[in-house]
Amino acid sequence: MTTKEEIMSMKKDIGSINSKMNSIDSKLDMLTEKLLNPDTGVTARVNRNTAMRKVLVKAMWVIYSITLGALIKLFTS
């Protein structure tokens, strides 16, 4: 191979590497968007699940308290 052919081959390889890096960059942007989107991302979903679980725990304690109060009233009457 001559020097000119080697340089042309290197330029072709560099162009290929640049296009692959651009592809990787766009995929990384898409992944970051899906993970960190404040409306629909994974973080937002985890926060909604945590909030819902806290509400359900409070509701269950209310139901337990009402049931226990009804049983006590039933047996003491």
C-alpha cells in the first residue's frame, strides 16, 4: 500500500468511527431520557409507587382500627 492509500483508508476508518460514536451518543440520549424523564421516567414511576404504598399503608391501618373497634364493641356489649 502506498502512503496515499493508507491515508485514505485511515480517513475512511475515522469516518466510520465517528458515525458509530454518533449512533452510540443518540442511544445514550434516548436511554437517559427514558430513565430520568420527570414525567414518565423510571425515577418518577418509583416515586409514584412509593407514594401509593404510603397511602395504602395508612388506609390499611384505618381499616384495622375500625375492625378492631367494631370487634371490641361487639364483644363488650
